[in-house]
Amino acid sequence: MHGRCGHISDTDAQPLVINSHLGRFAIVTVAKIVNLDEIEKQLLNDKMHFAELSSGKTNQTELVALLIIQGNSFVDGIENVFRHIKGSCSMLLLTEDGIIAARDKWGRTPIVVGRKDGAYAATSESTAFANLGYAIDRYIGPGEIVRLRPDGVEVMRPADEPMQICSFLWVYYGFPTSSYEGRNVEQVRYENGRIMGAEDQTEADCVCGIPDSGVGMALGYAAGLGKPYQRAISKYTPTWPRSFTPSNQEMRSLVAKMKLIPNRAMLEGKRVLFCDDSIVRGTQLRDNVKVLFEDGVKEVHMRIACPPLIYGCPFIGFTSSKSDMELITRRIIKELEGDADKNLAEYAKTDSPCYNKMVDIIRERLGLTTLKFNKLETLVKAIGLPKCKLCTHCFDGSSCF
Ligand code: SF4
């Protein structure tokens, strides 16, 4: 039997290979462990040790591996992980007897199984399958554990009923050709934009997506609004072949800025409606908008694929906001209320006086002609799953541990 297990990252030290009483295995995780320090202390008290570091901190994949080997079996050990961690953790284990795939117990991050003749594979991004000749076989459910062998898939632990898959996957994180829960990223983005566009009365000459994640939405928006889609901004990528973002914020901003190139020929004298995935800090967008006006654009109408991000994400590791106070919304709430945590539910409510005031201040600070965020109902409708199965915490504060 042939097996491989891997992870694309410039910084993360994984996969790790562990030899244990359960046998030898390699492990990769997609995780955010909020109570890492607490679990680390417990494990050290249990006379366990850590050999790996990740950016100077405890390597969370190693911590997960140590929790697994406390179990009497792989299933028992993975359930031990589910019981201990706060945050989320999906993982793949390459064992001596097949690949074990275990999805986070709330299903915040996905795992998809692919199949081709004589082989199975598992990934968090189904985009990986297309060029390797795999077709999607099934989506693993929340808390489900399966074992893949060349001849089939064995369910080792059935899925739990409740699910809280990250809705932001479709907005921002996902690659267009990936699908989660049977819902394709590009299709969702298109539909999201189409519904928003059909409700918009703005007089614009054309619609343009901010690459990459705003493009699918902008194509739909153009169809809904009945205006042409045009590429007034293009993305230049050859010098940055690695797809994952640098962890240092300053570097990230510089890379993001250098990659986007405005096209004066398409901008001069035009009223352009732009689509973007989200606004986190707003600094990058503000810089981009400045450049657009320098290049002669007449009006910049910005449309955002999701509602304002009011709450930081405590569940998954790849979110771009590290704390609530990095969010432009919270900084404005602090200015208005004297307390960044006050009246959050009101600010999260579309078209409430608090919401409208906050959105107008964001518009002004970013130098936009108009600014509209999507409604949560529209986003949920475009994703096509029941709201109770989606995590929407960063928009409305709802949570489920
Ligand atoms: S809080 Fe937001 S980013 Fe985090 S899992 Fe929920 S929807 Fe996704």
C-alpha cells in the first residue's frame, strides 16, 4: 500500500512523524487551539514532553499527537482531542494501516474524501483532486472519523448531528474550485453577488472584482445589476508563487499591495462598482482606493460579500484578525461608545441606526463614494445550507461550543 500525507505552509512544522504504542503515524492538522497553554501544562504534569516548536511556540500538531497517544486506540485518542480542545481541529493521520481522517467535532473546517481507481484520498480543499484524477466521494461529517484504504472507506466513528462549518470559507478562504458540503465556492460567490446586484439601484458604468476572492462575486453582481464586468484591477502573481500568506502583517500588506495593479485605461472617468470579500482592518482597502482615484476613477462604489466583521474568530487558525481590536468596526465602536464591547448586537443588526452610522464612518475613512455590506440572510441563502449548520459568529456573535 502507498500513502502520503502533507500540508502546504511556509512556516508550520508539520506533518510530524510519531512512534507510539498505537504504532508509527504521520499527522497533519488544520487547527486553532485556544486553550493550548492549559493543555500543555496538563501534558507536562503527566510527564509528557514536547520536541517541536512552531514560530517559537508549542507546535499544536505535536500537542494533538500527544493527546491522541493518551488513548487506547486511534478513535479513543482522537475523541480525547475533541474533549480537550477549545477552538477547532481537523486532522489526517497516515498510519501503518491506511489514512485516518477526522473532522473537527463541530465541523468548522471541512474534510473531503476523493476516489479514483484503486485509491482514496482526503483533503480539506477539494481543489486538490481535479488534476490528480480524483472525484469527490463524500464529505466527512462533524466529528466523523474514517479510515481510507485502497479498497474502501471504513467509518470508525459516525458523524455528530450538529454542524457549525465556517461560512467565511465561501466568502474568503476557499479556492474557487473547492466545494464544501456539496456547495462549490465559485457558485456560491456568484450567487451571492447576483442576489446583491439584483437589489442594488446604483448607477455604475461597470462592475469589477478585487482579485481573487472578489471576482466570482463581481461576475454575479454584474449579472444581477445588468452592467458589464470589467477588469479595472488585475493581480500580478509570478513573483509570489507560494500561495499562503506570510505570517508577518507588514509583509502581508506589502505583498497584497504589490500584487494588485490598477488599469488606468479602464478606470479614467468611470463610475466603477467594486466587489471585495470583506473588510478586516480596512488599511489595505483604503490604500487601494487612493490609488484608484489617482488613476482617474470618478466614483468608487464598494460592495462587500459579507456583513461587517464585528467579532474576532475564536475557532479557526487562518483568520486574518488576531484580536477584536484589529477590526475596523471595533475601533469605530470604541470611538462612538467609549467601549469597544458596547452594544455589539445593535452594530451587527443590518440597517439599525448604530449599524448605519458605523458603515458610514467606514465609508468615509476608506474614501469611498458608497459602501454596502451584504446581509447575513443573503449570504446564508447563497451558501444554501440551513443557518443553524453554519458558523456566523464573526458577523452576529452567535456561538455554539
Ligand atoms: S467565527 Fe467567522 S471565521 Fe471563525 S469559524 Fe465562525 S464564521 Fe468562520
